[in-house]
Amino acid sequence: MSKNHILMTGASSAIGREIIKQIADDATVILAHYHARLEPLKKLMAEVPCRIIPIQADLSTEQGILSLIQKTASQCEAPGKIVLLAAPRLTLAGFKDLSWEDFRFHSEMPVRTAVTLLTHFLPQMAKSGYGRVVFMLSSVVLGVPPSSMAHYVTAKHALLGLMRALAGEYASTGITVNAIAPSMVETGFLAGIPEKLVELSAQAHPLKRNATPADIAPIVKCVLSDEAGYLTGATIPVTGGVQF
């Protein structure tokens, strides 16, 4: 296992790129997964001191996930840290308008990706006595979730259950498993939400704005650090004062 290698799914996203900027140093190697958008990562490679190795994979298929594992293993036996960001883009729909396929689409890719990657790498990390795993969830797992998002909420709760189960099972091995639960973050991920709803969310927020990737990245950096060895099984709210 290589402690300085970080595998990040969805690394080309706005949150992924911001995390890389904040954790970058000369010793870090980012195994940066992307699906179709290589250009943002190529630009980032010229801006940060760490080494970034882009890895293309379609995580909507089992073969794509296995390809990501194979390409990661070609760089190191196992990464020391794994950050799970990749998720289908959110769309709003009432429960009566959702089909089983909608639930499957929003759940299958992120859950299967997490299960398959961690099934492969966690035993190797455990043998080394060290590891950090971070799930990117959402504030929908805190308190009462918003309406018209049953498919999204279900997927995030499935990941929350997985995170908690793994945190307990691997606590004695030196591996920490935690989740970040931000409120609405203004990124391209919100393209499927009406602009007016995004504006109303900002107006109703205690800080009068939605979160940005720069609000999320420092928390991820902290959880990935060596100093966070006593923090595991936690769902950390990054909500700017919103109470649940």
C-alpha cells in the first residue's frame, strides 16, 4: 500500500478539483478518476505541485469499475486514501412520477462503485494498518429530507449505511471511514434543478448563500489527514448554520 497515493472518483468535478488544490503537496499522488472531462484535470496538472494521474473509466458499468481498479493497481498495490465523489446528476421528480429504474439509476453506480472498489482495496489497506476513506453524501441524510428527491435520498442513505458498517468493521485496523454531508453546493451538479430553487435556497440560508467547493474541500482535507485517526463513522455536516 502507498500512503501517499489518493484514489479519487469524480476527480474532474468542481469539488474534486478543489480538494486536489487544497491537499496538493510534493509527496502526494492523485489517482484522478474521470469519465468524459479530461480537460479540467489537464489544466489542474499545471497548477498544483502534486502528481496527478488521470484515469478514465465509466463507472456506470461493472467493467468500467474493474478497469479503474486495474489501472489503480498498476500505479500502486493499494492507495492509502480513497475519496468517493462520483454520482449521477440530480434531477427533481415527485415520488409518483418515479420508476424503479430512476431509483436504480441513482443508486447503482455510486453504491456498486463504492462496494467494488472497497472490497478490493480495504483488505490490503488493513494489512498495512492505515487508511482513510471519505464518502461524499449530502445534507439530505440529516433530519427531514426535501421533497421530490426520493431517488436521490435513497441512494445517499444506502451509502450512509455502507459507510457506518465499514467504519465499525475496520475500526481496529487503522482505517477510518467517514462521510461529508454538505447542503446545496453551487456546481454543475445542480444543472437539473430549476435556477429559481437554487436562488431561493441561497436566500433562505443563514449565510444568504449556498455552499461552494471551497467550503467543502478543507473538511475533506482534515478527514484525510493523519491527525484524524480517532475520527471514524462520522457524518460531518457542512451546512453553514442550517440546523437539522
